[in-house]
Amino acid sequence: MPGPDPATLYPLAGHDRTVFLKPLLDRRLVESGRPDNVAVGAYSYYDDVEDPLPFFERNIRYNHGFSGARLTIGRYCALASGTTFVMPDANHAMAGATTYPFPIFGGEWAERLSIHELPLPARADTVVGHDVWLGYESLVMPGVTIGSGAVIAARAVVTRDVPAYAVLAGNPARIVRRRYDDATVARLLALAWWDWPPDRVAAAIPDLVHGRLDRLETLSDKA
């Protein structure tokens, strides 16, 4: 197989701070024996200066499940240390006089009003496209969609949808620049190289890295 095995937990020999997230998630599902609301594509990795293994417990916050929302991370994404996702279960009802979450404490409070009766904002899935780079300690808020090829700067707080191939920074994160013009972005999205078989990706690496789009489109035509 060209390149690392996507089912390998540690893709870098002798380097245990970087893991492929898909096999880590698969292992977690086997150990828990239950379905999950998180999906990750092949070759997406997480690097952590301390320990990458608790990623799904530590870096996906407030994932209690009652909102029904999902988190999907595409293929070939790079997640730097401290990248964190906040799930919609963190939301508090704001329609009334108080935001206090009485039902979560059970007892008579929950009998008076169940958690499913809270007037919470409409739940939305969080989606990270393919080939996205999430910088050090970046924070992604609930219901955000990040387009393929986007770059999120270190410690950026992403509160709204991100266009494909945009570079964002700040709190709240704002577009700093576009990596390509609209026509080139359309060509790249049509190319969808992340869906290619591994051997074709390996053959295209020099052209992918240097952005030789004409050559990449020629490779794509051989599908």
C-alpha cells in the first residue's frame, strides 16, 4: 500500500503523539460497544503534545447525545494539539426569563420540565470537510460547517460556516484571505482528490503540494 496504512493508529514510527483518528474512533466504538455520533475519514490525524488518545473524550466537549447532533470530519484533515469541538448539547435555552438548565439535575426539577421540553436552539450537525488544517488550540462551535481546503489559525474561534479554501483567524474567526479565486476553488472541489484511491494520491503528491492543477486534472481523467 502506498503511504501509511489508514488503519494504523500511530502512522509515524517511533512517534506516539500523532494518531490517525479513524482507527482511534473504531477502537473506541469496539470498547464501548455502542454507536457513536462522530465520524472521521481516512488519513485525518491529531497531534498532541501530551497524549492524543483521549481525543474523543477530551476534545469533543458536551457530547451528551440528547441533541441528536453529529460531528463529521473528512479525509486528510490535520488537527493540531488542542483542537476542540463544542457540541450543541452545551447550549442553554434563552427563550425565557432564565438560562438555567433545571432538568439536567433530575428529581422534581426534571419532573416539572423534561430536558426534551427545553426551548433549545435547533440542533445542527458540525461538519469539517476534507483536507482542512485546524491550528493549535482552535475552537469550533456547534453547528458549523468548514469547507474543504480551509485553514483555521491557532486559537481561532469558529462561530460560523467557513467557505472552502478560506483562511480564518481571530475570535470570532474571520476570513483573512482566500487561498484561491472562485474559479480555482470550483476546479479543486470538482477534482475531489481526497476521494481518489491511495495509489493515485501517492502518484499525485508533487502536483498536489505544488498546486499544479492542470496535471492533477489529467490524473483525475484517468479514473
